[in-house]
Amino acid sequence: MSRTARIERTTQESQVTVEVDLDGTGRSDVSTGVGFYDHMLDAFARHALLDLVVHTSGDTHIDAHHSVEDTAIVLGQALREALGDKSGIRRFGDATVPLDEALVQAVVDVSGRPYCVHTGEPEGQVYVAIGGTGAAYQGSLTRHVFETISFHAHLALHVRVLAGRDPHHLVEAQFKAFARAFRDAVAIDPRETGVPSTKGSL
């Protein structure tokens, strides 16, 4: 069974194409116009062990918000489509990931019910701008990205920042923790013969 998806979305603010293979090897080809976000999505693909292609062209001359948000929308949609009926998956995944002084826990339930709880970022993180040349990634976008992916992928996601100081490390540890939790949640369990729910569907 192929667990892949390709979705395109065009608005007056952006054009986004996402391809995903849940049973990949962590390869990525990401270009969003926001360099730090590219780095985070590369890290997500690598640590979730999925193959990911993301090509976004947006109004980054204004700021990064539309391109980051719209990419998260399409990524969530692609993850949901690639999961299909969710037959055979483990459903739940959790990971606690360090990056030097930063420590983050992420928990995923492929429940079919969108929900996101995001806590623990230090005061001031939302005001930080991260990035070199081009559009900067605003710290306030991190929660929004996870909320958007959760909504469109139909995941319940909890992200807790347990420690950290460096703005780059704080964001990267969150993406890596989400990646590892998602990887475990969508892994195929050979003992699971159907959908992992007493309702019979997710």
C-alpha cells in the first residue's frame, strides 16, 4: 500500500506544492522563501523518516506569514491524505528531544480530531525574528504552524517546551520532537490488523 500524497494550493498570496511519502528515508527538497522554515521542514522530514517535497512561492516581500501558514496548511492536508484509512498504524507517538540547552516533548495521536496544545516557550520567544537573508521567521509562527498542521492533518498534538534559551534551538527542538512523535504514530504495527480504535475508524 502506497502512503503518498501530492497536493497543490494556489491563492492570491501563495502557490504551494507538497509531496509526501510516509515510508521514505528522510529525503527532502524544500523551498519556501523562508530559509529558517526550510531548515525546520528539512529537519522534520529527516527525523520523521518521510520523504518530503515542498515548493512555495509567496508574498515574502510583505513578510513570511502567508508562505509559512499556507505551507503548513498543504503539508497537513498531504499528511492526512497519505495516511489513508489509517489501517495498521500505531496511532500514538511521543518523543522528548534535546538540542543543547533546549528540551521539548511532543505527543501525537492520529485521532481524526484536530487539537493542538502548545506550552512552555519562554517569554519573548514570540517576538524573535530568526533568519539570515530573505524573509525572517517570526517566533510567533511556531505555535501557528503546529496548530495549522494539526487541524489539516486531523491530529491531536501536544508540544511542551521543558527548557531552553536560544531561539533557534527552541524552535528546532520542537520540530524534531514533533517529527519523532509523528514517525512513531504513523509507523505500521504488524500485529494491528485494522484501524487502532474501538470505534473502527479514525
